[in-house]
Amino acid sequence: MLTEPKLDAARQALDQSLVQALTAAIAHRSTSPEPTPDADALMLRDLLGRAADYRQRTILKALHGRMAALNGPAMLACGPEAGVLVADRFGRARSVETSDAALAEAARGVRAVIDIASSRPWWGRLLARPDLRVIGALEDDRNGLPRALMISTEPSGPTGDDRSFWVTDSTLADARIGEALAAVGLAGHLLTATGGLKLFMLAGYVQADDGRLDQTPGSLKGVIGAAPVF
């Protein structure tokens, strides 16, 4: 004997409310100007602040990312880490094989998410590309370290809770570089080193023309952008 399935009327009503809310939100996004990355980060942070627990925060992040991808700039992923992180946060995205191709696409207005770990220090090229900058980093949870950087031509300012990314060619030991950063009031953590360059993550929003950077180790060095933390 087949048993007739029982429908949960309360759950159906809640699901319908969710559909109506999503429909309204998507319609509004399609007719309103795309927010700058920093404004979008502030809106997401406010949304996450209303979440009841980590599970809700995870769902809201994924939902926000997919909605942002509907009308925002096109996005691509370069590298295995970037591919997984972008899919988790924003949904499916086009992939490219090399960081050179990803940066070329970013210069044309695409948001390119690229693996930090690489045999070539592609992020060092941003020192000579003021038109390109880091505007995001995944993962962006304060309890972990980012594994991929989002590169764009879009302007982005401080959000009140950020991490900046600094490149140097200093040959000093990592601990000595950290001490030198601390001496000028900057807290830094090494993310990766390759090809004679090192990529550090700095606490807070540090502008490229911050005078304190003049006193840091290295001859080829500089901030290449910043990303919000959630």
C-alpha cells in the first residue's frame, strides 16, 4: 500500500515567503546601481549581524554572493582553491588556466579570483599595475587565512574591519620583517613567498601611500589592496 505524503502547510507558507522576498530583492537589484565593493561589504556585514548562528551566517553569505553575481561584474576563477571558493560563495564561474589570463580579464572589468599559492608571484605584478587591486579575499572569515584574492579595477575603501595585502622583496627572515612592521605600528602575517617576493597580510585598512610603509624592509614593496573580513 502506498502512503499519501503529508505536506507541511507551515513550511510551505514559509518557503513561499522566502520566494517572494527573493523575487523582490532580485527585482530591486536589477534596477538599482551596483554598490561599490566596500558598500556591498557593509550591507553584508549588517545582514550577518542579524544571523542567529554560524549556520545562518553561512547560508546568508552564499545567498548574498549568488544574488550579487546576478547583476554585478562578471567573475572568473583561476586555480583549484579559487574554483572551490567561488563556487561555494558565488555559484558557478568561468575558469582560466593562468594568472596572466586572469589579470588580463580583470583589467577589462572582470572580477578575477586567483589562488594565492602559486609557483609564480603573480600578486607582485600588482605593484606595477595601479589600475588593478585586491578588493576581496576568500576565505573571508576572521578565524582563517585567505587562500585566494579577488582582483578588480573597482575602487574600494575601508569598511571598518579589513585586511590589507603587502608585497616585499626583503631577504630578511620572516620574523624580522614582522618585527619591522610592528615597529611602525603595523601587524603583519606572512601568507606566501615565491620568486624572491613575499606576500604579507596586514591587519586593518592600510593605504598604498601610508608613510609608515617607507620605513619597512625591501626595495620593491607596497600595498596591493585590501579586503573586508566578516
